[in-house]
Amino acid sequence: MKRNLGPVNALYPSLTTIVGAVVNGKPNFLAVAHVGIMNHGQPQFLSFGINKKHHTPKGIIEHGEFSVCIPGENLVVETDYVGLVSGKNTDKSQLFELFQGELAHAPLIKGCPVCMECRLSRVVDFGTHDVFIGELVATHADEGVLRADGGIDLARVRPLLFDMSSMKYWSLGAEVAPCWGAGKELKQRLRAGAE
Ligand SMILES: Cc1cc2nc3c(=O)[nH]c(=O)nc-3n(C[C@H](O)[C@H](O)[C@H](O)COP(=O)(O)O)c2cc1C
């Protein structure tokens, strides 16, 4: 028997990212795990739910640009740190070695295996939080995390998965089955039964 937990958000784990922007002339970063994929295709839009009290949104709004880096498990301490302290009273600009991509105000972290640059598309007001929707401009990935076909190999990225329920970072498990493949045999069987 199932227990009704009330409106408990069970959409975890989510991907732990580090969102960066230039605030008052300095790069600033925060951990963001409330991330979303708005569509599939080009242009590609991504969403980030960020509390209005945080420091980083100021830079996102000022410049209309931000970065989204995917830390590997080796960066768990730094990732947690940028999620613990605020740029309002702590300078986080020296924490990472940075590089610049196509946008001038999207500070990218060299130590993260994958980094994306976004141009702010729109801001959706959710009371305590603003949801920043960014149009993806460019994605930079370490050669070492790419498969032979050029795709990003998650097993090599080793992303940090965030769970609010346990308040823990989790790691990715083994692959289970191919998408749009695992259900094919069942589809054929059910279709044959219906004929
Ligand atoms: C793992 C993790 C995930 C987080 N996810 C979010 C999030 O999705 N949205 C948010 O507003 N804050 C989130 N936070 C909290 C902010 O990262 C944190 O308050 C940060 O210090 C704000 O920094 P800033 O004021 O310099 O922007 C998260 C923190 C951690 C540790």
C-alpha cells in the first residue's frame, strides 16, 4: 500500500550544476540543482530556478548572459561551497580557473568537464524564485569525456546527482537499457496480439 505524502516533490535526483554570472564586474557562482530542459531541438532552452535573494541573479539580469557548468564528483567540495556561501559577502571569483567562450559574461570553469553558455531568454516569476530560461549558445566539453561519435559520455563526466530528500549527492549508476529500444519488443508483441 502506498502512503500519500502530500505535495512532496519527488522529481529527484536532479543534476547538480554550477551557474555563473558576472556580478559587479566579478565572476560569481552558485550551485543550482533545480534545472530543467524546456524543449528538444534548436534553439535549445534550459531553465534554472533561483531564489530571488541570491547574488548571482543580479549578474544574469544585468548582462543577459550566464554559464552552466557540470562538475564531476571530484569537484564535490567546491560545488557544495558555492552552494553554501553567497557572493553578497564572500568573494567566490578566485575559486576556479576560468576560461571564456563566445559570451563575454558567462564565466566558464576549466575544472568542469562540461560547460555551457546561455543567453537569457526570459525570466518567469515564481514568487520567492525566478526561473531563468536561457538559450544555449555553446557547449564546451573536455576531449576526455567524449565518445568516439562526439557525444558526451556520462560515465566519464561522473556528474553529481542532487537529492533533496536525503540531502546528499549521489553518483550515476550503470546504464540499464537503450532508450527507444527497451520497449520495442513489447510494442511488437502487443501490436501482434491486437491484430
Ligand atoms: C547542491 C545544491 C543545490 C542548490 N540548488 C539551488 C537551486 O536550484 N536554486 C537556488 O536558488 N539555490 C540553490 N542552492 C543554494 C545556492 O547555491 C546558495 O544559496 C548560494 O550560496 C547562493 O549564492 P549567491 O548568493 O552567491 O548567488 C543550492 C545549494 C546546493 C548546495
